[in-house]
Amino acid sequence: MTREVDVAIIGAGTAGLTAQEIIVEKTDSYVIIDDGPLGTTCARVGCMPSKALIAVADDFHKRLFFDEYGISGANELRPDYPRVMDRVRSLRDEFAGGVIHEMSPFMDKLIRKRARFVDPNTLDLGDERIRAKRIIIATGSKPWIPENWQPYKDLIIDTDQFFELEDLPGKIAVFGLGPIGIELGQALHRLGVEVIAFSRRKTAGGLTDPDLQTYAFKHFSKEMNIKLGTAEIHRRSGSGVVVGCESGEWTVDRILLATGRRPAIQGLGLENLGVELDDRGMPPFDPGTLQIKDLPVFLAGDVNGQKPILHEAADDGTITGYNATADSISCFKKRTPLAITFSSPNIAIAGFPTRS
């Protein structure tokens, strides 16, 4: 059986849902295809639950200054890790639930199946096919574990798994000091977890200015034991694992992998689009229109690998939603880049990097 629609959206995350808001203004002939958990990456495993954890960690951290305020007994305070994580999950479920509630008016358009391209206009869903005039790929991104680390997968916590922890380890290695590594690493330290962080360069939170890099590295080193070098997993040790870099090795209970996410394109059948894919399996696309070559197919949000940030994904959804229903394809000028790491101190990056 083949169903025909004007637009098919693959993915019900931020980009896909924003595209739907634009598309529904022009046509009611559309479907959203998603076989994974609903609620968006930001609400389920990203910026929202991480802020809930950071709030708890920062409140507990304030106990160190209570004596200055004339409040005694703060040294007796202890975090109950299972209750902390349970509260974070409770808030996370509210955030994700709110997103799902907002989808209720168009739940009849949602198809809970996995899509695979047959050609640029046709999607195979297993027991049916969707033929669409335009297709938006908004499948987001997923954590990536290098092949040589796969034998230690049971000891690695990626960012999709972190908020499902029922307890926190006593000692953890954080691989990567981008925004996620900084936010979660500092929060874990403030909750009493012993943190060893690994970074190849002094680029905490994506900073590029040498003076700011030095300041941030010095500051965060006061809270986390930061090692410069290429992080490696050496061997198992009891129920834990030995990790290290050029300067030595350390035994930890678990590894938090915060080295970034990759576009979720596996199994989409992009090879059937008839365009050359790069070594990552990505098709060429116009960053202004988000169109793949001259095909009726668009890449929106984290899946295009440009800027994996909530507001950027929403902007991509707007662009692709417009182009998917327009008579002609338009090129959009993107907003001035803005990124914030919710750490202490906060890191904000606005504008384009300077070139010497």
C-alpha cells in the first residue's frame, strides 16, 4: 500500500516539530514518522534535565559557604544520589510530557514506524510506503562510541543514558570538555563524585580566545582533576576500568562519554537518493536552503551536523518547513551564532570567531 502526501517529516524532535508548525499553515497533507521516544532530545536527554541536575548540584555546593553566613552544621549534609536522580527524571518527564501534550492536535499525523528511502520521493515503512512531494530528514543525533572502545561499552555512560542512572558512581572519568562535559562534570563534582576529566586541548566550553581558555582551564581545574591529552581506555579493573592519557593512568568506576554526537542517519537508505555520500555517509546539502543537491529532500536540525543547539534546530525546522511547501526554494540567512554553557562561571559565545 502506498499513501501520497505533500510533505513527509522523518523525526519528531525540535526541528521536525517546528517544521510541522510551518507546514500546517500551507497544507494538511503531511505525516511525521518517528519510531523512537517522543519528547525531543533537549527535553529528554539534553539541556533541560541537565539544568535540573545542575540546580541540585549548585544548591548543595552552597553549603561550603554557609559558615560565612553564620549557618552551622553544613558539613553534615549528604546527597542521596538515587533520590537526586529520581527528582531529575521526574522533572525530565514533565518536560518531555509537555512536548508530547503539544503534539496532541496532530497525533493522527504521527506514524510510529521507521522510514527508509526507496528514492528521493518514496519512503518504505515496512508494511506500507509513503510517497511525498517533499521530504524533511530531522532524525537528530546520537552519541558515538569508537570501535576500539566497544568492548568496554558496559562501563561507558553516554549522554542518552546518563539521566537513566538510578545511582551515581563514586569516581568517574569524563571524556571531553565541551559544553556537556563541563556542565555534567562540574555538577557531578559538586555532588561529591570524584571527577577526572580528559581534554586534548585547553578548549573548555568551546572557547577560542587564548586568554579565556587559560582562565577557564585554570578555574575548572579547581573543581575537576583535568588531564590534557588523548583519553584512552586501558583495561578493566574489578568492576571498574583503567583510563589514561600521555601523563598517566587512573582507575574509575565509570566513564561519561561527552565527546559529541553524530547525525542519526543509520538505516535511512540515503544511498538510494542518487547522490554521492561523504566518508561519514552524509549527503551534500546547501547550508542556506538545507536542500540536498537539487532533490526534494532537506536536512534539518542536529542531523545535518552544523550546530547541534536547540534554537538552531528550531531555525532549521522553520527553513525546511517553508521550503517544503513553497513553489520555489529560498536561501535563508542564519542568525548570529549564540551558545551558552551553564557552568560556574557561565560561558557564552556570541558571533563569529575572529580570523587573524
